[in-house]
Amino acid sequence: MPPDLAKKVTNYIAALALEAGGAVDRDRPPPGDPTSGHARISIHIPGEPVILEYTVHHDVRAIRIPVVVWID
């Protein structure tokens, strides 16, 4: 992944964590589309060839990103 794209992805993940955390604190769904099993949430980074899948962990107040797909 090119360095400029990596920086954009990193900044997006930081903003996503804040947005997802705020949604969960307000009992709203986090941003993105739930996958078929609803364990993961899929989201496309607007304007970039990157898709993330993440999980929300209420007990430790965190999100985890097990999948990053960069479409080159």
C-alpha cells in the first residue's frame, strides 16, 4: 500500500473508532453494513480502494479490524 494511502487509511480508522464508539454509547448501530452473521461490520473508505471489516467490543470499549482489503 502506498504511504499516502496508508496515512489516509490510518486517519480513517481513528475517525471510525470515535464514530463507532459514539454510536454504541448512544445505543445506535455503528457505521457500515453488518455482515451475514452480524458479528462483523463492513465499510468502504469513501474515495479510496479500501474496504474494512471490524467488530465492536463493548466490554473493553474498542473496535478490532480483522480484515483490510486494498483493491489495487
